[in-house]
Amino acid sequence: EAQVTQNPRYLITVTGKKLTVTCSQNMNHEYMSWYRQDPGLGLRQIYYSMNVEVTDKGDVPEGYKVSRKEKRNFPLILESPSPNQTSLYFCASIGGGVNTEAFFGQGTRLTVV
Amino acid sequence: LAKTTQPISMDSYEGQEVNITCSHNNIATNDYITWYQQFPSQGPRFIIQGYKTKVTNEVASLFIPADRKSSTLSLPRVSLSDTAVYYCLVGERGLPGFPIPTFGRGTSLIVHP
């Protein structure tokens, strides 16, 4: 079954404590992306990756890092989380070629206190 | 990536047909129009994609006029479970570097009993 798996689903952490949200896909897609969703603001893109070792900033990259060492994994790293990064995060994997549908993970609800 | 404009919210009642229109005046020749649906606390999921005229699947229809400067997502006989946010995206597909989707705020559809 085609899927994108994010972990953890829920996380409460304290300001400044580094954390990583993992994302893995089993569709061999080249393209992956991270979004955050806040009330009234829709989905905003944080970072995206066109392929292994190729990443680029989206609309709201400040305070985040990503890596793409292998095709299936695209972790989101918060080196020093702050309360304004409290949000719902989604990872997506996007098919290339004629199949450009985006598949989303279940979401990670992060609270930074 | 062509900019899109869609209503922020819409209300309907069970059993009615709902039409959500998206404007994309700067759509390029190679751009496709894609719609996603998002339920609360879930990632968006692909509904339908089209290039011109009409596309229909088991969930919805997509109407695209000849000038392609707008498109209309049509949901027949909506039910309470169609309450969701609907996103209109425009972008080129089938080529390397297909734009990673940027979602914006979408249209929040509320279906009333």
C-alpha cells in the first residue's frame, strides 16, 4: 500500500530542545515536501526536496532544517524549537512524470511550551 | 506557478450540488489544474485533475472553460461528510522539476443538515 509515514503523531516539547520529525515514503518518489498548517493560514510550505541531496526553502523555512540522504526519508529538524513553531505538520511525497498526485502523511501535532 | 484565487468559505445543505470556482488568470500552456480535499486534522488528498473541458470521476467533476482562466469543482449531492477544505492548484506536470505544490488557504465548505 502506498503510504507516507510520519512520526511522532503528537509531540509536546520545551523551548530549545532539539527535535526531529521523521517522514518516510514507500513509493520511490523523488519529490518530497514539508508543510505546516495553522488556523486561518492554510498549508504553508517549509522545505521541499527534488531528489536525494537536493533541498530548497519553501515559504516559511526559518527555524527548520531538513535532510535528504536517501530517497525514502525526509526528516524535519527543529534545532531550537520556539512556541511559534507550535503547529500541525504534514509531510508529502509527490509523484513525478504523469502521476503528479501528492500523498500526505497523517500529520504531526507539535506543541512547544 | 500560476496564482489561484478561490472563495475562503462556502455553505451548503445536504443533497445540494456544490460548485467551487477557482480563478487562475495567469495559467500557462503546460499547466494542469488539480483539486485536493482536506478533512480536519488530516493531510490533503487528491480529488481530480484536468487540463481542459470536463473531467469526471467517482467523487467530483471538473469544468474548465476554453480560455482556462478559471475552473469549477462540482460536487454532486453533497453530504455532511463532504465538509472539508478544498484546494485548487495550478502547475506544470510531466517534466523534471514539476513544482512542489503550494496550497494556500483553500475554500472551507460546510455542509449543513
